[in-house]
Amino acid sequence: MVQTCSVAFCKSRKTSSGDLHFFSFPLKNPDLLQHWVSATKKDLFFPNRWSKICSNHFLPIIIDNLLGNLYFKIE
């Protein structure tokens, strides 16, 4: 299955080069989910577990060296 970005007019696709990261919508966090859905700039968009947003739409804000996690803030 090819991963594509859910943001309107974004043509990003997952490639083998790994330049982009794709993030799942926070389906279990309604407040954050609403913010992410709004950021897609799509009318009547209902994300599911396969919906993704690519890293082009995020700003890195915290790198957690202990867990190796990179946290992002939606633009």
C-alpha cells in the first residue's frame, strides 16, 4: 500500500529514500484530531487508521534522546 499525504494539494508519497516521514492521525485524542483534520484543508474529511500526514507539514520542536522519539507540532 502506497502512503500518501492527506493534506489538500500535497503530492507527497512514501518512497524508499525515506526523506519523508508519515504520521497517523491521533484518532484516540479528539481535541488533537480536530486540529489535524482542520490542517488538511479538506471539507468533510474523516480520517481512518490508514490516513497520514507527511513531515512536510510539521515543525520539529523536541527531540527526546532517551526514547529516540521526535515530536512534531502541526503548522
